[in-house]
Amino acid sequence: MMDELELLKKDWQKKEEHLPKLSYDEIHKMIWKKSSSIVKWILIISILEITLPQLLFLFPSFRSAISDSSTFNSGYIALSVFYYIVVIYFIYLFYKRYKEISVLDDAKNLMRKIISARKTVLYYIIFSLSMLFLIFLYYAIGIYISDEALMSIEGVDRLLEKKSLEETRNALFWVFSLSGLAVTVVMGGIYFLLYGLLLRKLKRNYQELKKMEV
């Protein structure tokens, strides 16, 4: 089914008699509303993304793991704190972009704001995926160089009954490294589908405005 905005744009360009005539300003206002709505959804999704994982604290095993005061676990907590600080900053930026686009502006300024919003989302995706892989890599390297980290892994005692310490260490290093890579790729696919859809819509709005400016 043809997009409503495309239909109205063709009406504006071709001025067909049987369709209602819309002015440049009316079409511009529609693009502005759609762009504002897209950025609002990006803001909502990013808030959900940082909020939902906190449900893990409802599980006693997760709470006890976080309360562990080992050096290895303290490093993980430090990484997590850094991640949340940066993500909260990105949420602030998304809110700022939303407020900027929510103000009706001329086409050139709206185009600039759309570009700014798209860049912010791309930086957020790159940061989130990088941090996800880094956390897995932190665990992998920790297991490889630290007995404390190795022994903190649940079920490692059973592995040590069957394999030597070095074999167990190497096996778990590769398990965490490859798992981190796999999870990062999967999350990248989810980001591509979720944020990518919204980014493509913003890009289409930008292209519509650019054509109207010609």
C-alpha cells in the first residue's frame, strides 16, 4: 500500500484535479510530525533497553553475584557503571533531539536536525555493541589470567574433575570469546531491524525535504 506521505507528495507535485490540493507548508508540516514521532519512539526504546535488564535484580542468584566483592566482579561492576552513565547520556541526547525536532522549523533546519538525530542513533548503536562485546571479552581475559575469575564461573568444579586447569581455562576463554562475538552479532541484527527501520524512515523524510527544497 502506498505510503500516505508519498501519495500526498505526488498530489503536491502533479496537482491532480481529483485529489485535495496541499501546499508546500502542509506537506512540510507532515514530514516534521513524522520525524518528531520517530525520534520519540527512539527515545522510548532506549529507555526500555536500559530499564528492562534491571528486572534481573529480582533473581536472588543475580543479586548475590553482584554483591560479590571480588576484584574480578568489581571490574565488571565498574564496566557496567560506565555503560549506564554513557547510555543515560545518550538518552538525554535523544530527548534533546526530540525536543529540537518537535519545534516547527524551516526545511533546512529540519533537515539538519534529522541528520543530527540519525548520527546520534548510529553512535549509540556502535557504543552499545562495542560495550556488549567488551564485557564478554573482559570475562574471557579474566578467566585466562586469573584463578579468582575462573573459580567464580558456575560449574567450573565439574569441569576441573574432567580436565586439567589449563585445559579448562582455555576452553572457557574460547567459550566466552565466541559467545560474546555471537551475542554481539545477534544484537547487531536486532538493532539493525529495530533502530534501522526508524533510521530509514528518518532518511526518507530527509530525502523528501531535500526534494522539496530543489
